[in-house]
Amino acid sequence: MDTRSSASSRLTSRRSFLKAGLAAGAGAAGTALVGLPALAETTSESGLAKGDAAILRFLSAMEIIETDLWQQYNELGGIADAEVPGGTPADAYVNALTQLDGDMPQYIHDNTEDEHTHFDFINAYLQSKGSHSVNLDRFRRLPSSKAPGAQQIKRLTNLMELTVDTSFWTRYRSRSGNPDLGDSFPPAVPDLLKGKFPAIPRDAADLTSDFHIQAIANTAGFHFAFVEQGGSSMYPSLAQRVRNVEVLRILLSIGPTETMHFQVWHDKAGNAKPGTDPTNGLTFPDLNNDQPPPGTVREDVQTNLIMPEPTAFLNRSFPRVSIIRPTATKGAAAAAFDGMKTDGLFIGQQDDFFEFMEELVAEADAATRGF
């Protein structure tokens, strides 16, 4: 068989599948435009460059995924109201979350609403330009938590088998390392990389053991920060590829809200209660007092260092500077999506979901300022 022809056929098939899904999304999302301003009239250019549209569609899909996971957190640990409807918070889970901060339910609620507004706006903007928006409803097939209070609906994401990479913690405290320069960083909570752990109660039994539910809340706290540090990097990384100034304005306006989310969760995760989950051995260290990870010093895990430490940027010959990291643009979309896959968010999803998302990823990473 000619491997080039085979690869070409697969790409053609994936492109056809993507176009069909985007067309369905445009129709499904059409009602969301009622009452919105005519965005096309506020611009000097009709239509979008292919690369700009591809980046916006990828970002819309990622925001839909984030909305799905945050909705699950809000149902059981946030505030259900007219702004973010659905679910009934579970007292034991809320109590464990508030050990990290008394305002956790409000923060979870607000983060959930923010992510929904992000994809809703981006889809509306795409449609205003005559481009396809994104709809992932066909991939809502994963089960909900069986804990009392969770809506029994199909989900895009799985919060019950997470493997959380907490290397962002040491990365943002490093005064010499930068992933854009090839550096790697040890996890602050090594055990979270050694298994598949729930970040929401899976059923009523998860709500009965004091430190077990606290470990679930601790996992959620670090996962909140993990998700939002990805968004903090994703927007500036992709902004370097857009062509249209208004599209750039969208990325530069939404991206910093992701960074605001990250700093909130970065702060709260530092309050995670140390201890060991009696059901699975998951251990949360006392970051301020236990031995820091090998190759690090106390400052690399110090909990109140929530502002990015100055580090190397662009070239190690330059002075150190406080920055978001990473922000390299090559492969930025792939890195963001791969991080979510490795996290375990999509355990249970099927091939068609990954094919759809990987096509969006490929289109976004192929965008250039002249495309």
C-alpha cells in the first residue's frame, strides 16, 4: 500500500468529519445569537483568515471542555443559581473544599460562568464572520458522578480518574528554568502522578470518610490550578499566530482572565491539608515543612510564592524576568490538548472525539500570521 495515499485518505476523511461537525455546531448554536450585537458591523474587515478561524475554533472547543469540567465541580462544590444552574452541592465536599479557602464555592461558580462566556462569545464571533462555530454535544457520552447532587447527564470529561501533574508549582517558582528553553520540573505532589484519583465524589460512599473526602478536595484544588495554568499559556502562545487585529484583541482580552483564575487557584491549592487518604494511599505533603522534592530547595515549593518568580526568557544571556511560561508558539495547541489527555480528563472517550479534536489542533498549529 502507498503510505502517502493512505495518509492522504485518512486526512481527507478527518477533514470531512470535522466539516460535518462544525456545520452541525453552527446550526445548534444559532439560537445563541439572538439579542447579541452585530459583531460584523463593528469591524473593518468581513470574514476571517483561515488561520484565525482555526485558532478561534480550537479555543472554543477547549473552552467548551473547560466548561464541562467546571460545571461538574460547581454541581457538587460550588453554587447552583440562575447564572450557573444545575446540581445540589454536597455538604461534605463543600466543607472539605472550604478547608482550602472559605470562598471556594463562589470561586468555583465564577470560574464556571467565565468559561461558558468564553466559548459562547467565540462561537458568536465566528458566526458573525460567516465561519463555522464549534459544538461538541455529539461527544457527551461519559457518565456523571453518582454522588447525591450531581446531575445525571452525559459529560465530555471525566473527573473521577485524574493523574494531576503538579510540576507547574515548581516551574513558576524556579528562578532559572523555563520549559521554552528545554527545562523540566519535579511535581510538588508526586503521588498525584502515580495513579488515577477522583477530584469529585464518585458516589455517596466517598462522602463518608473525613480524610478521603479531604483528599478528593485537595486533588480538586491542585487540578483547578493545573487546568488554568494551561489556559494562561495557551492564549499568549496562539496570539503570536493570529493575523487580524480584532482576533488578537479577543485573545489578549480572554487570556488574562485565565491567568487571573490560575493565580486564585495557585493560592488556594497551597492550603491543601497534608495527610494520607486511607482508601488509596494518596499522600499530600506539608509543602512548607516536609523535605522538598529531590533537586529543589524550600523556595521551589513554598506555598505563598504565588506570583511568578523571575526566570530565564528567550535567551539565558538576558536578565531574569517574571513571565508566564511556557509561551512558545510552536505546537502550542497540541501541547494544550495533550496536557488534558495525559491528565485523564478524557478516559472513556472514543476515537471520533480524538479525531475531531486533533483536526482542530492541527489546523490551529498550522496557522501563521500570513495564513
